Amino acid sequence: MCHIVVVGSGITGVTSAYELSQLGYKVTVIDKHLFPAMETSFANGGQLSACNAEVWNQKSTVLKGIKWMARKDAPLLLNPAFSLHKYAWLVEFLGNIKHYEGNTRDTVKMALLARERLFSIADREQINFDLEKRGILHFYHTEQDYQVATGVNNLLCSGGLERHAVTPEEIKSIEPSLTGEYYGGFYCPGDATGDIHKFTSGLAKATEKYGVRYLFGMEVANINHSANGVHIQYHPAAENMQAEGVILEQLDADAVLICGGVGSYQLAHQLGDRVNVYPVKGYSITVNLNDQQSVQQAPWVSLLDESAKIVTSRLGENRLRIAGTAEFNGYNRDIRADRIQPLVDWVNKNFEISTQSVVPWAGLRPMMPDMMPVVRKGKRERVFYNTGHGHLGWTLSAATAVMISQQIAVAHPL
């Protein structure tokens, strides 16, 4: 039986393992953490959002980053400290402005396919992940923001998205918990929300019945090639406290699939490829709705406040996820109070719910300069990549998993 090793057990790694197992492959997943979905797939904004498929490649994005550098609470924060990786990435980002429209349309198409496939997997495997199919509502406070958004909406709809304009009155009808004053909005009824960590963990468990093996708490040290396959050397990771000493073990496989999130940059370099993933930090808070008023007043429809660049997702009756911000600050995973506080303040401003119990989180989005995921074969015969999904890993993963598994099946048939 053909054996594929998947590096990484986040949303892309686990969905890829699932699709490969459905094709009949023997699959082993290796991850340095002790459980699946412990990095970027742990506590994101929760949105399965084809409506957020617009890529960020516009001059205005960089100009805003420069303008906001002095503001610690800015939605987009660019640390000006020199980093060759960061500035090379930004140069490539600007070079992809010319592909803005085409890449946005392509991302919409992928997102729509992914949405259908993810719902299908969840139904088949009976995964409970607080799925809410109530759509996503974007609202705007000014005419200028709304006019810009109208052009973006036309572009998204040209890619096949169903999304329509709504009046201030319709905004409050769709989500009655909103009490502010709005100029207008757009509503995408087909989008949804859910807990990415619950889904990934549930799917990982489901894959075990198809023979997928997981090596948790193990870190890849080397990947070597021979005429007969690839040889992955690994050792206990730092958080694997049960292990004593650094003892190298080896996995032999027919091919390796890199789904390593922000770590894909270093893994690709080791394999002779350039996968220019840069870590873009995002923050979230999970508000525990511990009293009846908070349960009743928290929104069920997923929201995006365009002026604040903040999204919401209702995760079951007793949790509300709030997420936002983009921070270009290398591999720093610190949870900064001055980046969390604006999320808490936004909740207090917009809803009559208690923020007494709030759980903060920060994760590193693996972003490519063109904002498109890397779903392809490497230079070497037995190396493949499914990584670099940026802020849309949750949204796109079910589609890119199918795409890469089909590529592997062509190159290494059973």
C-alpha cells in the first residue's frame, strides 16, 4: 500500500489526511504538539466565509499599515524593524497587485467548493462543531466605506458568490442584537460559522477508523530522499515531556505532504523549495456567556464590522468568538493586552453582554504574498505542499485537501 506522511495536524493537514485515506492511501500524520489543531487552527474567528475571499493585494493595505504604525490598537500593525523575510515578502505582495481581481475570483470559487465539501464531511462523519448556517452580515458605518465595498461585492459575485446589499433596517432584522447606526451592509446567506478546533479534532478522530496514524509530540528533524521513497527522521518535541533525550526515529514513505502552517517556510527550504509563507498574527477572544442576559443578547448571525475589521461567531449557546487584527511581527506569539483590549471594548460598545469571562488567544496565519494557498508538487519527485492559506485556512481547507490528494494520486497511484 502506498504510504503518505503528512507533516502538520492543523485543519489543512487533517483534511488532507482524510481525503488521502478516502482514496485508499496509508497515511501517517506527524505533529510537534500533543493534540491536533493546537496552533492557527485553535481559536480563529470561526467564519466559513466565501464572502471574505477578497485578497489583500492593494496599495491601500500597505499605506494603512504605514499610517497605523504608531497606533498600538490599529487593525493592521506593521513592525518596522528590519527583517529580510518580511520586506522581501512585502515587495512580492506589492508585485501581486496586478493579480488582485483574478486571485479574488479564484478564491471565491475555491471557497464555494470547500464549503460544500466541509458540510458533506461533517454530515458523513457526524462531527459536532457548533455549526451555524445563518450566513455572514457585513455592515458599514460610512457612505465611503460602503461605496468601496460595493465594488468588492460586484467582484465577489462575479466569482459565483450569492451576496446582496441590505439596508440599515434589514441589518437589524437579520441580527436583532445590533443596536448601532449603520449606513448599509451586505449579507451572504450561504456562509456559516463553526469551531475549527472542534471540527479538526473530531475529523482527526474520524480518520483513525480509516487507518490514519498520528504521531503527536514529535518534530521533524530531516527529510531524505532515495530511489525508493522519502525517509523522515523525527524526535520528541519540546512539549513531549514523557520523552527522554533526543532519539531520532525514522518513517519511510512513498511521499511527504507539507501542511506545516507558518513552519512550512523552513521545511520547504530544507527540501530545496521556496514557499514564501510569512506569519501574520491575528487575535481573538472567546466570551463565555455565563448569564441569561448575555445568552439572549449575543448575536447568532456572524458579523463583520468593516470599520473595526472585527468578526464574530456564535459557538453554541454559551460562547461568542470575536476576532480581528493583522500584525506583521515575525514569529512572535505573545498575546498582547493592548491588542486584546480593543476586541473587548468593541463587544462592550455593541452588545449588552458581560465580558467578565474572556479567554484571549493569538495565532499566526501562514500567508503567501499573493494571498493564494500553495497546493502543488515540490521540485523533488515525492514532495507536495498544502499550505499558505492565510486568513482563509478554515474556509478553503476542504477544497485544497481534495486538490492535493488528487495530485498525489496522479503522481503516486495505488
